[in-house]
Amino acid sequence: MTEAHTRRALIVGASRGLGLALVEEYARRGVEVVATVRDAESEALRALTERFPVAVEHVDVTDALQISALAHQLARDQFDLLFVVAGISLAPVDEPASDIADDAFTRTMLTNALGAMRVVERLAALVPQTGTVAVMSSGQGSVANNTSGGFEVYRASKAALNQLMRSYAARHAAEPKTLLLLAPGWIRTDMGGEGAGLDIAEAIPPLVDTIEAQHGTPGLHYLDRHGATVPW
Ligand SMILES: NC(=O)c1ccc[n+]([C@@H]2O[C@H](COP(=O)([O-])OP(=O)(O)OC[C@H]3O[C@@H](n4cnc5c(N)ncnc54)[C@H](OP(=O)(O)O)[C@@H]3O)[C@@H](O)[C@H]2O)c1
């Protein structure tokens, strides 16, 4: 993002957790934010709209019609950053993939892989060629780093997301946009749980610093919150 104009970010999946924290972090840095939720806006997000230039829109990333409606609603807008944060993890850490209920498998893939990519496909047009399209992946999406197992379907969904983003990047190789898959670390949220090693306040500022540092770097990068490349 450049300093010459009021910077704008569209953050998808911002009712709570990392998405909500990203809204606050960008707003504190002077960025105008459009934050999306799928249901009623949370009290915490509403409080941010009263303190900062934060607007709220609605989209469920598993609903292609809602994504199209959001694209239509925002058609006249431009964003320096589109950041798709929404994600779910439905199965216990030690459940083999073969034991998961079909519906839970489908919902995990629909949300974390297909839904995220549909948002990218439909909304990336709102990001100028100098801008950034980021998607929240996970270190668990790394095939190369999977020596411990666990969270098998969640891992698979983030690996699928990574692969789909590589295909997207290949199709858009001539464009100078910055494309990011981000692995923020294990963070205490509803998803991360109490046992996670990081709290939000530790993880989000370096993650945003990393996104800002990638400005003007064309192509797809899979990075941790400190900007180190994660092996595919
Ligand atoms: N926490 C970690 O340790 C960690 C580590 C690596 C990556 N991540 C990734 O970071 C992202 C955020 O995780 P988190 O820890 O903040 O999780 P969280 O606290 O469980 O929050 C998940 C967010 O995603 C939204 N969401 C879920 N399904 C959605 C859908 N179909 N459409 C739109 N929004 C949807 C939720 O909205 P509702 O309130 O409506 O449910 C909520 O805002 C996820 O992609 C996750 O995989 C997290």
C-alpha cells in the first residue's frame, strides 16, 4: 500500500478472532477498512466502527450468490488490500481423515479452499495492479512440513487452498499484484484454543508488518508472520 492516498482494506471474515484483530490493527494504522461478517455484526466489530473508519458488509464465503452480491455492492470501490481470513476447523486433532463425517469434510473444504478462492476470483478486480490479495493459509497447509500429522482434514483444506492459489497465480502471472498465502502461527482464538503459544496481540502486528513489507512484490508468496518463506 502507498502513503499517497487513504489506504483501504477489505477483510473477509472479521466477526471475531484474527479477522477482527486485523480490522483493528489496520484501522489503527490509518487504513479505511470494510470488514465482512456472515451473520449479525459482533459487538466487538460494532465497537470498532464507532472508533475508526470501519464499515461492515455481509458474506458467507460458502455461498457463491452472496459473494456475487458483495462484488456487485462494492463494484465502485477500490482496495489496496483484499484479505480473506474466514476459515473453520471442525475435527479433533487426532481424528483420521477417514473418520470425519462427510458433511464436516465438505464444509471444511468448501469454506477454507473453495470459498476463499471464490472470494479471490470475484473480488480481486477491486484491487489495483499495485495492490495485494492475501489469503489466510496456515503452516499446517505445508505438505513439506507435515511430519507430525494431526488436524488431517484442516491441513488438507489449507494445502488445497495453497494449490488453488498457485493455479490462480499462474493464470495471473502477467499481473504485478502481490499475492500472499499467510501462516500466522498458532494463536489463541476460538479456533486456536487456549493451548496456543501466541496471543493475538503478539501475532497480528508482525503479520501486518509482513504484508506491508511485501507491497510491490509481484507474484505469490507463502510466508509466516515474520516474512519467512514456508516450504510448500
Ligand atoms: N488461530 C490460529 O492458530 C490459526 C493459525 C493458522 C491459521 N489460522 C487461520 O486464520 C483464520 C482465522 O482463524 P481464527 O483463529 O480467527 O478462527 P475463529 O476465531 O474461529 O474465527 C473464524 C472466522 O471465520 C469466519 N467464518 C467461518 N466460516 C465462514 C464462512 N462460511 N463465511 C464467512 N466467514 C466465515 C467466522 O465467522 P462467524 O463468527 O460467523 O463464525 C470468524 O469470523 C482461519 O482461516 C484459520 O484457518 C488460524
